[in-house]
Amino acid sequence: MQASILSAGAPTVGIYTLGCKVNQYESEAIGEALSDRGFCVQGAAQPCHVYIINTCTVTAESDRKARQFIRRARKQNPEAYILVTGCLAQTNAASIAAISGVDFICGNRDKMRVVDAVVALWEKRQKNEQAVIAVQPLDGADFEPMCIRKFDRTRAYVKIEDGCESHCTYCIIPSARGHIRSKPADEVVREVGALTAGGCREVVLTGIETASWGRDLDGTDLADLLAAVDAIPGIGRVRLGSLDPSLMKQRFVDRIAPLRSLAPQFHLSMQSGSNAVLARMKRKYNRDMALAGMERLRAALPEVQFTTDIIVGFPGESEEDFAQTVDLVRRARFLMVHVFPYSKRAGTPAAVMPDQIPESLKHERVALLSAEAARIRGEILSEMVAKRRECEVLFETMTDGIATGHTPDFVQVSVPVGYDLHAQVRRVRLCAVKEDGSGCVGELI
């Protein structure tokens, strides 16, 4: 190879991550392992000796972005080693191998092998003439051991589960992630305990199907894990990743309500408020089950808030179906709603369903539902301000004299101060709703 960036200084690695919090956690674990092997992990937008692209394949747009970044990395440094992993690598390695300049591809089984592949390429100092494809089937895979020691700002994401067996008609992820695999409870407690001892103030326990943690383990479930984490000395806040609404049964609510560390905010993967659409999606609940579960939690945790994801324009979604979704959002009073237009995913049953909704109508419904969700969010925040609510805020950022953080129920709060409150928990009184409606302005008590 010609003398260039690859012959100057310590070897640098840029990791580009697409998709969910699980992918972000796995990229962090890969980055820490490479740091331990003597590599310098830096931003992937900079010229690097090595690029790792951790892909997502939830939508066709996710696939496009992955391929785009592979080409961008090759352009930033034509001599760089390029390694690709993640969900697109698992489901369509051939399409990645067809892109010039890729050296190595592995999927979601034994994902940490990308670390050894980086080391081997660097020691060889020669790019592979064609991509080495090391993608293994997910059948029979165990939960892959990995952990993190570092965290950004105040919060850390910890992967506790992998895989999904729901097979919703719009989703390709079971093919990309395989069957349910749970991280053993003692390993979760050890990892969270080490992060807490290192100063982490908030941990988010996440997975591909977080609510299914423990299903592959004997005699334990998510409530047991939350109780074990709650007992960690010095534990701060604990949040959960996206949850299936069917989890919120009375027994589960009764067991988690007394936990001191569990933040009273839950993100429910609702997807629709129409029972007919939910049935076509093959979801495991209906609107009444979801609303009943939310009421149970509100009775047990009066300050609880809910956020959610909604897909509009699913095949066959009628005006009445959409009206049912709007009605559910009003009744549930979600603090935040992420609204997405349905996007066809090749290889899923929904992609070939009849009565596909025109794009123009999808976007119209996205705008209508987003506006209604913003109105409800404004009402919730205004009610808090009217009560001059006092709450604890974990401050995360400081910009131009404004400290910003979140309450336990995930209300964003900004406070004008002349000093940095990073990683501090302070008592705050809510004074006004922000002009953009994203949260509240407060004052220190």
C-alpha cells in the first residue's frame, strides 16, 4: 500500500451505527474492545484507518443509508479497511459484498468477531481483494457475551435481550435477529453495578423485545430482573426500552410498583389504535388491553407518563381505523408520540397485502396525528406548570448558560444557570412550557 493516512500515527477506527439502542450498545462494546487492543476510536465522519458500519434493516431507507456510508467511508479514505456487521449484513450479505472496498462482513451472531477481524487486517496491512463473508445462521445461537464500562454524559444503555419471535407482518427483524436470548441476571447486575460505581446516574435496559427477557431462562422474568437491579448499592434511575403493551398485566404492575429505582415512564410499542389493523399486523394485544394496562400503571404510579410509536397508513387502514388511532392517542394521553408512515419491507407479508395506502394519504395522516399528539403534549406540560410542579431533574447537557435534563417521568426541563450542573440531580420547580413545546423551563429550588 502507498504511504498515506494508514502509515501515520496510531490506528484509528470510526464506528457508524444505524438503528436501535441495541445496535448502539453493541457498537459501544465493539469500540471498547478495540480500545483495549490499542486502537483509537473516533468519530466516523473523520478520515480513519478502519471503518465499521453497524447496519439496520428495519426499512429500505435503513439499507440505503448503510450502503451510502460504506461508499462515503471508501471516499474519505480509499485505503481504509471497511468492515460491516448488523442486521443488513445478517439478511443480505451479498448486497454488501457487491460494494467495492468492503473487507469483512459478519452478522448478528458472534458480532464481536469484528474486533479480531480488525486486528487481523491491521497486522496484515493489506486490504482483502474481495469481502470475506463470515455470516452464520442464528438458529441455536446463545446470548453473545459483551459488556460496556463507559457511558456518554449521564446515561448508559445496557442490552439485556436479543431476538424476537413475534413475526409481525410488517417487520423483518426476526430474520435479522433470530430467536429470543436473554442475558443472565447476574451478568446484567454485574454490568449495571460497575456502571453505577463509575458514576452512571441512569441505566436503560434494552433489547430487541425487552419484555421477553427471561423467557428462555427457567423460572424468571423481567420483574425479577428489575428487582435484582433495584438492589444494586447506589443505583440511580432505571428505565426500560420499548415494551409490548401486553406486558402490563396486574401481577407485573404489582411487582414493579415498589421499586425505588424504576423511572415512572414507559415506552409502549403501540403501532395502531385500531383492533382491525393490530390484527392484520399480528400484534399480541388490542386497544382495550393496552388502555387497561396503562390504567393499572397509573393507579400504581400516579406520576407515570407514556410514550409510544404509531404506524399510520398500514395496508387496509380505513378512515375509521385511523380515527380509532387518534381516539386511542387522546385517551392514552401519551407524553410523546413518534409517528411513522408505513413503509413496505420486502420479504414481509404486509408488503404484498392488498389495499396499500397512497403515499399522499399516509403523509396527511402523519401530519394530523402528529399535530394532535403535540396538542396533548402541550396540555400535559401546561398542567404541570399550572401546578408549579416540583420534581428532580437529572441534568445532562449545558449550552449557553442553559442546563437541560429530564425528570423521572421523562419531561425535558431547561434551567438558566451560570454554572455546569452536568450529572447532578437537583430539585426544580416548573415555571413555563418551552416555546417549541419540547419541554418545560424551570428554576432551581
